[in-house]
Amino acid sequence: MALATPVFAASTRGFDVLHYAATLDLDIPAGEVRGEATLRFRADEAPLPRLLLDSGELVIDSATQNGKALAFERADGKLSVTLSEPLRAGAETRVTLRYHGKPGHGLEFAAERNEVYTIFSTSQWMPSVDAPDERATLELALRLPKQLQATAVGQALPSRRLEDGRVEHRWHLRTAMPGYVYGFAAGPYQHAVQSHGRNRLHYYAVDRSPPELRQVFAATGDMLDFFAGRAGLAYEGDYQQALVARTIGQEMAGLSLMSETYGERVLDDPTQLGLMAHEAAHQWWGNRVTCAGWEHFWLNEGFANFMTAAWLQHAQGEEAYQQMVTGWRTRVLALREKGTDRALVFPDWNKPSADDRTVVYQKGALVLHLLRQELGDEVFWRGLRAYTQAHDGRSVVSADFQQAMEAAAGRSLQPFFEMWVYGVGGEV
Ligand SMILES: [Zn+2]
């Protein structure tokens, strides 16, 4: 995933969103979304005069509280809604927003194949909090032409026929999750479903038949089992994967999107499973255990990359693992030659360069490999499991990971973290 959105610091937000309920009308030929979203939120420890949200390029048509119109302002992708009176500390209320827009990113319309899907920036289709440390539950309804299939985060509820002939598809995400892992995909999909233990695995694509989909995603169950074992946390609910027109790969809550081109590549060469494993790994590292701020983004991306290599080692053997390690090392050495190597923890993540991404994604994974070497498999995996279990459903910073690994190792790892996580030292 890739975000360059500046975020409100947790300390200045002043409120906690508890629940979003949104209904979206999606006009694929026009590339337009029209929505109504109700946010239930609670004021923190001080009275709250206004609600400050990310709202991308959306045009806000109205804001109401208990049926009364509220004043609002929009600037620089943010929406400020003045409450009818300051919400007292600890109290809850609801605000309903009506809006529309033709977002330039975050909501992708592939009109040539009658498809629409989200790409990370949830505030481009629903005014919300983009910051990763804000978790809330979600009810989502999508209104679409009747011939389309749709998949989204959360548990599917029965859909209903609208008077105008369209269909309203509905979902309920009952576990509070960060907003950036909300999303959906809709199109004239072919669909395959497989049972895997207590979970059902759903696959969607426009271009692939159900047997092809089963072939592309054949390793999914094994990936989920492997990561669940390493995390010490079972996978909950259904897992859905869709091949969409264009994307780099995207993890959402219980739903991952990859491109049709990637699906084709896996059909041609069934060993090309890295991207699929990366997105599946995010179901634990990224979605359930989430970096508290993008400065600690390596806790999402370095982990997903490292866990991908660990799964490849399990599924395809040592050489596949070592190949990834060599790849990371080469990338980090190249950064050092250019003088663009940096500490894994960033002072901010507002305008990351391609090299900054390499630090987070590739160096992050390499550092986990080096820590595994330093501690040995038994201690490393025990520590990683304890870290994942302790922070399930929570936001984390690098110190949380250090603490869990030190507890497993029974010693301070300060020199290792100083060198590799907070500093730019060490022989790669
Ligand atoms: Zn990722």
C-alpha cells in the first residue's frame, strides 16, 4: 500500500469514531459516487466543538446532527463540521453527511469493464479519519446495476432490490478496523468459493473462469494457516480476493485486491505467489496489528514482506527464502551507495520518496531477517507470536515490538534496535 496523506496527530483529533454507516450510489460510466454517511463518535477528555475529518476531493452537500443543519468548511482535503453545541467530554453523538464526487484516486472506475473498486484512500469515497490509529466498525451499502457482483469488507448481509431496479448490497464489519483497510470491489465478476476449515475463501475476477480462479488462488488456505500459526491467532471469518483492472496489490479487512495481470502471471508460473502471500500476511501484520502512525510503517510493510519470505521458505524451500533476502540486501546496498539509506522509523511520512519506500518495505524485511539470525528461530518466532497476540486489534510503535522480542530473548536488544531500527548502521 502507499499513502502520502498528511494525518491529524492523535493528540489533536479530540474524538474517537466508533462507527460509520454509509450508503453509496455508484455511477460507473460517469465515474461518480454519491453518498450518505453517518458517523457515531465520542469526545475525548475535553469538550469537542467540531469534527475534523479527511474528505479528499469530495463535495459535501450537507451535514446534520439530530436533523438540524450544521455549518461546515472544506479545505485541503479536510472537512471541519461545527457541532450544534460543544460535545461534552466522553459523550457520544451522530453526524450525517451527504456528499458526492468524482475522485481522482482512492476510488477507481474501470468503465471499459463496468468495474469500480477502492484503493486505500477511504476519505475519497467517505469522509472519515485516514490516520491508522483510529479504528471503528462499519456498515456499508452499495447501490449498483443488478447484473454486477460485489465484494467488500465485513460480513455480507442479504442484498435487496431497489424500486429503480438496481440492487443494494450490504455488509457489516463488526470488528473495529482502521479506515484505510475499508473498501470494496464491484463488477461483472465470475466467482469461486472454497471451504477451508471454518473459513470460506472467495475469489472474484472479470477475466477468469471459476476453475482458473481456483488455480490462481490454490495456495490461499495454506498461507492463512501458516500466518495464523506464526501469529498465534486464527484467521477470523471469510477471506476474499479479487483480481481487478489495475492495482499494485492491496490489503483490506478480509479482502485483498490484486490485478488481472497478476492473476495471469500466476497461471503462467504457479510459483509467483509473493504478492498474494504479502496481502494475506497483512491480515495480521497491518490490519489487526497496525502501525500507530505512518512513521512506523515498517511494522506493516517490512513485516508483510518478511512473512512472505517465511511462507515461501515453508512452501517452496530455503532457496526461495534466500532469494528474497538477497533481493532486500541488494536494494539496501544500492540505497547506501546513493546515500539515501535511512532509519526504519521516520520523523514523518508526508512525502515519501521511492527510496523511503525501499527502506520501509525491503530494509524493514531485511532487519527482521537479521533479528531472526541474531536470536535463532525458537526465540524469534516465540517473540513475534507474543508481539502479535499482545497487540491484536491495536496500534503499535516500534518500541512495542522491541519489548516483546526482549521479553522472548531475556535480554536487552537496545544495541540491535539502535543500529537497525532507529539508526543507519550495521553491515548488511
Ligand atoms: Zn503491503
